[in-house]
Amino acid sequence: MITRKRAFRGALTLTVALGVAAAALPAGAAERAPAAEAASARVTAPAPASVANPAPVPVRVPAPSNASAASDARLRELLHRLTAVDGSPGAFVEMRDRRGSTVLTDGVADVERRTPLDPDSRFRIGSMTKTFTATAMLQLVGERRVHLDAPVERYLPGVVRGHGNDGRRITVRQLLQHTSGLPDFLDHFDPRDIVMDPLAHRDPLDLVNVALAHPPEFAPGAGWSYSNTGYLLVGMIIERVTGNTYGEEIERRVIEPLGLSGTSVPGDDPTIPGPHPRGYVRPGDDAPLLDITAVNPSVGGAAGGMISSGSDVNRFLGALLGGELLHPAQLGEMMRTRPTGGSDGRRYGLGLESKPLPRGGRYWGHTGDFLGYETAAGATVDGRQATVMVNLGPGSSDAQSDDIQAAVETALSPGAGPRSPPSSGAAG
């Protein structure tokens, strides 16, 4: 995926050179946003179980333990590095466990107005959408409406054909696990098309056909290669089986039951509802920032088109690993992983990946990239979750992705997480 980001940055650099990036910010607004805007924090405690979808409860913060203080300092250092060194205008982390949640921010949400990031910010979550899509699909599997090892052809007859790609030989499981061998349409899609016409609708079948014009990466099941094409097809299967859009199914099956008020499947809507940072791209080291907040997310679709918030993503991952969304058999399938071929120990299941924590153990989650934003989230089976977001995507270097990942892992490490609220209740 790093290679794809480099190619994307290169194409955007060419876009600027050709003069098509008319949305560039005025001179002076494009400087790297300093993190001098004071880093902020918010701590909340869980409300009583009888309160449905409560607002966060402010609490007095007791002195943290040595381990917690060290993790907190490391997180602040990483957030500052994301803004001051990696070049993102702003950076955000929300971490939570059974004691409550903490939000830390650094930098700004808007480089012109110099506004700070809202702790309840919404943002585009990119490929984290895949975990939502896979959850909806696995619920259909649990209802026996879809079979994981059935060929794609059963649900989408004649759709996957051409240049050696064959839906009769590819299973639903392989789409979900990136073992289908299907080319990724993003490898053959010119991002300049988005910059030149950011509000245009992109039909998922058209994007799939971009991929099918090229030969497969390998025979189905013979390897692993990340492919957004597979998740566009998963979305199409959900729609064929249910008669509803994939977004309607995600809303009905995940968003509404969990009360995720900051999460949406926007379809063609280019706006982000609620408080949100502006989303930027930086085409090159010396190029101005481009504000690309308003973009039609249909280019991501079931593979990457959703909007959410730190608290909602954390709630979703906690519920998923806690068995609230899938029966044990389907959750077990989702968490049955295979290596991805990297040296970092990453393994991929069905829309959910797993990585080792620096101090031992593993966590589960996903990363996400969409124009204007880069995100990563993770959760542990003992009830810790963390989501990190920057409002720059693609980043101007690979270091941004590394530092986002380090922030997630720091937030999930033992001793990190929310500071314990006092037992006496909320502050006045």
C-alpha cells in the first residue's frame, strides 16, 4: 500500500505541474501548520448503563501512573511529530477502555482559520470501511443468505470476466481476504481525474471493469495482494442478495444498533456532516496544500467511502470483538488470519487485520486512506481501543503512516489509555 501512496503522490505532483489543481490554498496558507496551537485533551467516563447513547461525562483527572504518564507523553510526542515534522495540519487520537476515554489533539483543523480540532470530529475513514462492509457480509453468512466458499459467479453472474479474471473460480471468502488475485482498480486509476472533477459519481461496476482490463496478480487463493476491487464486489453482492444498497445494510445492521451518531455511508454526498477538520493533500514537498474536503466518496464505495469519528470507530471495534455484531462462528471466520508477506507481523482475516503490539500481545483493526485524511484504528480483546486521524492524505512521506501506526500501538499498549476517573463522579 506504501507503493500505491507514492504513485498517488507522484500523480498529484504532475496534476499541480499541469495547473489543474485550481483548488490550491492562497499563498501563505500552505505553510506546514505549526503545532503551536496548544495540544488539547478531553477525558470522559462511561455513563450509567441505563442511559442510551449518552453525551460524554466530564470528570476530574487524577494523577496518572508512571506507565500512563510515559504513554501519554509518547502519544503527545507522536501527535506533535505528525504535525511539526510529517506536515499534517492536525492530528487526533481517541483512546478508550472500560474506564472511559481520552482525546488528544495537536495542530489545526483548518489552516486558514487556525481552528483547533474538535474532540468529536468526523472524518473520512477510507479502508476502515472494509471492516463495516465485511461485518454486514458476515451477518448475511450467518443468516445463510451468502456462503463464504461459494463462487462470486453465484451472486454476480457474468460480472467478473476478462483477461484471465474469472468469478467462477473466485470465492466470497477470497474477496474478503484479498486472496482473489483480482487487480486493484486503484493501481490503474488516475487520481488526477478526481482532482479535476471531485464531485463526479463513480459507478462501482465501472471501477471494477478498470481492474478487469488487466490480468490477475495470481491464481485465486495462491497469494495475498490488497485489492479494493474485491470489496466493491462484496458491496455489489450485498446489494444483489438483499435488494438494498450496501450503505442501507450497514446502517441497519451496524450503525443503528450501536447508536453510531457520527457514522454515515454518504453515497454521492460530498459533504461531511457535523464538526470536522478540513481535508488536505500535499502533492509534493514544495507544493501548496490543496483543500479536498468536498469530494464525492463513491470512488471508495464499499471499499472506502464511509465517514465516522474516533469515538464511533472505537465503539464499533469494541462491539465487534466483544461479539455484539457477529455470532461466534462468523467472528471466528473474520479473525482467522493469514500472513500478508510483510516483515511487521501483520496478518489479515476477513476485513480485519491483526498486528503484534511492541510490548507483547496482538491487536485487531484496520488502516484507512482517503483523499484528505489518513486514519488507523485498533482494539484488543481485553477492551482497549484507539483511533488516530490526520487531515492530510496522501501524506508527503511514508513517515506519516509509520507515526500514525506508532500512535495506535502506543495508545493500545498496557499502561496507556484513559486516566482513571474518580469514583465520586463528575466535576462541577
